[in-house]
Amino acid sequence: MESILKIHNVEKYYGSRSSLTKAIDNISFEVDKGEFVAIMGASGSGKTTLLNCVSTIDRVTSGHIFVDGEDITKLKGNLLNKFRREELGFIFQDFNLLDTLTAYENIALALSIQNVSVSEISRRVDKVAKELDIKDVLKKYPYQMSGGQKQRVASARAIITNPKLVLADEPTGALDSKSAKMLLERFDYLNKELEATILMVTHDAFTASYATRVIFIKDGKIFNELHRGDDSRKEFFDKIIDVVTLLGGDLNDAL
Amino acid sequence: MLFKLSLKNIARSIKDYAIYFFTLILGVAIFYIFNAIESQTVMMNVSSSTYEIIDLMNSMLSGVSVFVAFVLGFLIIYANRFLMKRRNKEFGIYLTLGMSRRKISLILFFETLIVGCISLVVGLVLGTALSQVMSLFVANMFEAKMTEFEFVFSSSACIKTLIYFSIMYILVMIFNTYNVSRCKLIDLLNANKKSEKVKMKNPLVCIIVFILSACALGYAYWCVTGGVTDMQTADKILIPIALGALSTFFIFWSLSGLLLKIFMSMKNVYYKGLNSFTLRQFSSKINTTVFSMTIICLMLFFTICVLSSAISIRNSMTSNLEAMVPADIQLDKKMDLPADSKYSKGIIEDSKIQVSETLDRLGFDMDKYFKDVIEFDLYASDEFMIRDTLGSSYDEMAKQFPYLDYDMAETFIKESDYNKVAKLYGLDQVQLNGNEYVVIADFDSWINIRNEGLKQNTAITIDGTTLTPKYDECVNGFVYMTSSHINTGIFIVPDDVLKSMPRESGILIANYKADTDEEKQEIEDKIMHLDNNPYAVNTDIEASTKISLYEGSIGLGAMITFIGLYLGIIFLIASAAILALKELSESTDNKERFHMLRKIGTDEKMLNKALFRQIGIFFLFPLILAIIHSIFGIKFCAYLLETFGKDELIKSIIATAGIIVFIYGGYFLITYLCSKNIIKER
């Protein structure tokens, strides 16, 4: 399989010399094309910092991150913005939809900043809306939608540009369990049918069980790694719970 | 401890609200500058008649200052409300920490105190510095000679500024205390979480409202221009003003929805770059700010009209003066006063003799001081009222202009006398062929009325001689020297028809026998001192001299200019500051939105462009409507002030535009730069 994301000896330190915090302590792994990877860890384990580094919102202290062979830690200014809007898709815990725009306009925005033609925008928004089952909310504003609908709109915005990599930061964090399940099934569909590569950060074992691979992080280091293989989702969930129990600490509270 | 907290709060927010401090300082400085004019004028070397005008100006300026203080007070409280709203969460945290409301009030009290003190001190220092420049301007306006530069500090203006602004700040403190004591903790903490509801208006309703308000506005425009002649009483102007204000509101209301609809249907434009975002930003805010937009638009309209009219009055006054006051002196008095009138016996006696003879009795040597002397009489009789000379057009005119007095006796002058005056004044002479008459006038609306009568060839009969008009319109001309065009009409008739008509007034026009300004002033002083002669009680002779008319109109022009500038600049600053503060106070919301746009990979350049457009539209929208209003408003002002002349309107409009671009544009730029700073990546 072709590797789409390659994280190589990445370190991220916070604070000054006297009180140094290693948020990420020498992490290396690869994500192949078409994989659905979940990163699990307790709060403070460094998982969101890692995601921020991949998404170029934050900068690494040392090490390299390659997306499709290109070292993104070297990118600057408008090249960074270009990279973000053309190669990445974002899904945030708090949706991050613009409250002044309708769902349709929110999704279209991702294309219009790439100067895609109007007819192309309309075609692609219709297609992605069908896939994520949000056709009937396209005309609504964020405040008129449920949390699950908002997150699916945000997901639509993330994948409409056909990004090489979709990054999701606690996507189910603000959803009730029913909406969360629905969203994750859509993720599964995106991953399997549309071959979207997804990197998701979560502290929820149920959410992680939809992934094809789970990477556990503790104190800025990789603690364990699980491949789903041919397991059913239920079996995979049990395996994840085992590791979580092993990890101990406050991840248990999240269950 | 609380004081320290206040200090820290100010230090933290000074960057975000620099524009608020800036406006306060500017307000203080301008208030000081215009109130300090009084002490500057005291130092000037000007004549006594100019002093009278300056006195009047100073008392008017201090009256206007009260009004200005209200405007500034309103601005400060309004701005303060914005700033407080932004800090709701902070207050919520204080309250949850167990701080009492009284203590929060105390924090705010200290903050206002510190802000007030800083702005007063800086503003007064700035004001004192700028008022030195102003003193040059003042001297220039009054054409006073500046012998030497003198540093002027007006302690009375300083004290006045301190008192007025202290009152404003105390009001702000009371307002804050009231607000803090009233608010609920839950609202404070959730203040930022409330998601904004964007209500889309029904486009059909928008279109209907827009058309209706455009029609109403059109009618208001017509009232003050085309239909201006119907505006007979002062209260009638209230209708177009009220209509204009209301339709301004509804135009903003409907246009916000309408424009969005139009742009949304232009899909190629709407879905290009950040256009959809910018437009939505604009429409989501205009929903909540239609009212303040209206206020700002009307304030701008007021500013433009006041500034351009004030500047144009002064300019045309001084430029017209040369043509309007061609001779050095004109003396006039009533002639042939009836014996039973309310005047004293001496005056009635005096009214039987010529002006030159009166001068002689006053002990004035005409041959020594005057040259180019013309002396003549004007005639009037109760038999010839204005109504009689309008002919058949009278009924129509009386209907159109019922407020005019048609029962005034018309004034007549002999053809030969007028031609002498015209020669001296440099006006066109009039040649009558037999039984003809000519009307001279320079008051535009009266010329229009009289032309109606002349077009119908209205004949008048004096002493059995019937005269017909030579021309079907008035001839431009005047007899009395004044600083404005107020000649409503004088009839020039053949010399011999006036034999039996009673004399109305005697007039003597002359130039001084002098070459230099100093010598002229000496003669002028001599004439003014004739009042001391014992015979003076027996005459009501009046003098209009070139020197006094010049001084009077220069003074009047300067006064109007200063008051116009004062009000105009304060209004301009107030409206620009409200817009700027509104825009900046929303920058926290914008910060989140722009941050999100950045996350999905929007270029900085695109973001800045969107921000620039967003703020630009907000500043431009009220300005455009205000300019449209002003086109008609200035026309109306020109109509009201037509006696002052209107030749200089273009120049004054350019000057006004310059002031607006400088102040309003300056506020726009500062707002843009501050907003850009706020949305910058941390």
C-alpha cells in the first residue's frame, strides 16, 4: 500500500528550558492510502497536539511530517494555506461552521476559495450531500440543525475537495450516542466506498472501534497499536477496551 | 486591589479600543478649541463693529457647545454600552468568584475615572496645541492683522471642558452601575454562546417596502426642491424630514435583504472566493444595525449640508461684496413724514429737507470729504401696492405664496436718478421710450413673482399717465447697498410722472475723498461721530458704508463658518466613531470566523480583502444614502440662503468632501487596521 502520511521522529515541546513539557516525544508512524486510523489517549496525552501538527495549525519542534511525499514542516505562508485547502479536510469537535451561512454555503465555501466554477460546486455539493444524507438541511442555518446534522455538514465540507487526508478531532465529542453512531457509519462509508483516508483523534473506545487501526498514545509516546483485520466491530471494540484498561488512568472515565 | 484590576483591564483593552480613546481625546480637544476661540479673539486687533460680531459668535458658540455636549454624551454612553457588552463574560466570572456587584461597579468606576482623566489631560494638551493653529485661522477669517504670535491658553475654556466632560463621565458611571446591578449571572456567562439567528426576510415584502420607501423618499426630495414653493411655514419642513428619516430606515431594512437576494441569484459572483461569506457577514449584521445605520446616515447628511452651506455662505458673501457695495457710503432717511406720525417734531421737520442739508446742519463738510456725490429721492404711495402691480397674476401668486405681504407700497425712482446711480455702481443704465417702466430687482424669488406680472404686460397708471413694461422680466439692479441680494423690486419710471407722488426717502451716495485705507477710516470715524452733534437728535439719518458692510459680512461669514465647522466635525466624528466601535466590538465574533476560514486554508490576502470589503461596505452604505440626501438637502439650503448668493457652492462642496474623506476615511482606515490586528493569527 502506498503511504499517504508519514510521521518521522516528531517532537513537540512546550514551555521554557526550566520547565519543559514534552507534548509529543519522538513519535513515528505511517498511514496508508485508504486507511481509517484512530488515535486514542487520555486528555493531555498529546493526541490533539499531534493532529494540530499534521494539520499545520501548530509547528513541530523537531522531526518531519510527509504528506504524499512532501515535507509539510517546511511549508510557509500561503503555501501552507494552499496545502490546507487542497490536500486536507478538517472536522472539528465543535463543528466550526459559519453561523451566518447556510449548510449549502458552508460546504460550497471550501470549493469557492479554490475558485471552482459554480456549476461544478453545485454538482459536487449535491453529490456529497446525498452521500452524507444531508440533502434536506442544505438550505438551513447551523442554528436550525441538530448536532449530528451539523457534524455531517462539517464532514461534507471536509471531503468535498477530495483531500488526500481527512483529519477529525473528536468528531463525536459533542454528539449524543445516536448521532455519533450515524456519523461514524458515514465515516465508514466514506472510507470504504470513497476510499477517503481518515485520521481521527478520540478518547472514546466506541468511536475508535469504527477505525481500521487504532494507535494509543500515552505521555507523548506511542503505547500500543491495534489492527482490526477481519474482526467484527464488536470484537475490535472489546480489544480496544482491553488496551484501555491496560492504559489505566483517566481514559477509563471516558467509558 | 480593585484599582489594580482596573488598571490591568485598561492596559489590556487599550489596543482593541484604541479608537474609543482616540475619539474621546478628539472630542475633548475639539470642545476645547472652539471654546477657546473667545480668548483668542480678545487678543485680536479689530474694529469695534467686528467686536460686536465676535461677541455674538462667542455666545453662539457656547450655546452650540451645550448641544455638542449632548451629542458627545450620547456618543460616549452608546460607545460605553458596546464595550460593556463585550465584557459580560468577564463580569460573570467575577460574580461566580463571589465578588459583589458593588465591587464590580467600583472596578468600572475606577476604569471610567482613569480613562476620563487620561483622555481629559491628553485631549486638553492636544487642544491647546491645535488651538494655536486655530488662532491663525481665526485671525485670517476676521482679516485681523496678527502683529506677533502669542501663545494663548484659555483657562475658562479649559474649566468648561473639564466640567462638561466630568458630567458626561459621571453619567457613564451611573449608567454602568445601573447595568451591573440589573444583570443576571446566567445571561452574563452565556452571553457569548448565544448563536446568532439570521432571519431571512421575505423578498417580496422587501421589494414592496423598498419601493414604498423609495417613493416616500422621492416625495420628500420633491418637497424640498421642485415643490419648495409650497413650503410656506417652518413647520411644513417637518413632513419631508420625518418622511426622509423613516424611509431611510426602511430602505436600509429592505435593501439588506434585497441586495443579498440579488447577489445570491448571481451565482457566479456569489460563489466566488469569500464573496458569500462577506455578503452574509454584512447582511447578518445589518439586520441588527439598521437603526444605527439610519442614525449615522442622517448625521452624515446633516454634516454634509451644514459644512457645505456654511463654507459657501462665507465664500459667496465675501466674493459678492465687491459688486454689491460699489460706493464708499450711502446715507438715507425718511422724507416728508406726516405731521401726525409718532416721530418727534424735530425729525418731522428734518424730513422735509435734503440729506445734504441735514449733513450741513450736522456740521459736516461734504466738499472736503466726499466726491462723486449723487442725491435723489425714492417715491412711494399707498395707491400702488404690490398687489396692484402684479396685474392678473396676483390671484395665482397670492395662492402660491400666501405668506408674502402684498400690501406694501411699491417704490419708484426717476429714470434720470437711476441712471446716475447705475453709472456710479457700474450697473446697466435704463432708457425708457415714452410711457414705459422697468422693474429692477436682485432677489431671485421676487424676480420670479414679478416676471409673472411683467409677462402679462401689466399696465400701471400714475397721475393719469398709463405706463407699460418695457421688458417682460426684471432687470438686475439695486439702489441700496447691502451685503445680500434683498432688492425685491423698484420701478423706474419717466421723470415727469412722479411729480405728485409723495417722497418716501432721500438718498445720498458718495465716495470718500481719500486714497489710503487709513484716510478712509478717518472720514468714516468722522461720520460716525456726527452722532455727538446736538442736531443729531433731530434726524434719523442712516449710513451704510463700505467699511462697515465689509466688516459685518466678514464677521457674519466667519461666525457661520465656525459654527458650521464645529457642528459638522463633531457630528462626523460621532457617526464615524459609532460605526468604528460597532465594527470593532464585533471583531471577537469575526475573530472566530476568520480563524475558521484560515483553518480550512484561506489565503491571508483573501481574508484581508474580505475584511476590507466588509468594513468598507459598512462605512459606505450610510455615506452613499447620505450623499443622495445631501444633493437635495444642499439644493434646499441654497434656496433658503439664496440672498447670500450661491456662486461658491462647488468650491464648498469640494471642501466638505475633503473634510469627510479625511475624518470619515481616517476612521475607516483605523478600523480596518485594528480589525486586521484583531483577526491576526495568534
